[in-house]
Amino acid sequence: MPPNPSATIPAQQRAFTLIELMIVVAVVAILARIAYPSYADYVVRGKLSEAVAQLSAMRIKLEQYFQDNRTYVGACTNSSAAPLPGATEAKYFTYTCSLNSSTFTVTATGKQTQGMSDGVNSFVYTIDQSGNRVTTSTKWGSCANTACWVLRGDCSC
């Protein structure tokens, strides 16, 4: 039977085909694969600024303490003028102080719970009374024992 010429043909419907959707998903996946590592590295570098700022501030406080007392002994206690950074200042790192009467070393170690350690390698920075800045370890691995504070995955300071 021939088609009824009086029947109206509905307007052509527009929709995405499965192939088009798969292409979009593939493009988004490729872009995410490229962008996410850069973003994660950017976040880590932002967290490293805490250690740089706190270690620099500790060096100044310890030098002031030495000027007042002619010794570093007792400088890192909570009751001194140069206490280690507390919980409010230290979100991404823990800080330790090793000192004697004429030398000190302050160490910042990345917290695993904050993504600054992978369980094996951690960001570890130190500063001493001579202003020597050393990267003892990084989560990036290959940048350990560098005579500066490594701030990027390419081991640059």
C-alpha cells in the first residue's frame, strides 16, 4: 500500500550518536590524562611554601635567640622566643630542632596524611646556623641531597 500523502512527516530529530559521544569521552580522557599530573604537581608545590616560610622564620628566631642568650640551647622549646611551629602553622610538615651551644639544624618533614610523603619518600628540608639549605629527600625521589630547597619535580630550586 502506498504511503498516505496527507500524513505529515515529523521534523527530523537531532541527537548525538553513540560514536560522537565516544569521541567526546575519549578527548576528555586524553585531556585529563595530560592535565591531572600537572595539577597534582602544582598542588604539591603550593604546599612546599609552608616549609620554606617556616624554616626561614625559624632561622631568624634562632639567631635572635642566640643574640640574646649566646647559645642555641633551649631555643626550640614552647616557652622560648623561638618555638617550633605549632599545629596551626604546621599543616603539611612536622618540624624538629637539633641544637647545641653554637649550632642548630631545623628539619621539616612532610606529613603522609597531607600528601607530602608516599610512605617511602617524603619531602625533608633542613636549614642550619650558616644558612645552608638542604633537601634531604623528596617525594620525587631523584632530587635528594641537593644543596638548596627543591621546589619542582625537575629538581630546580
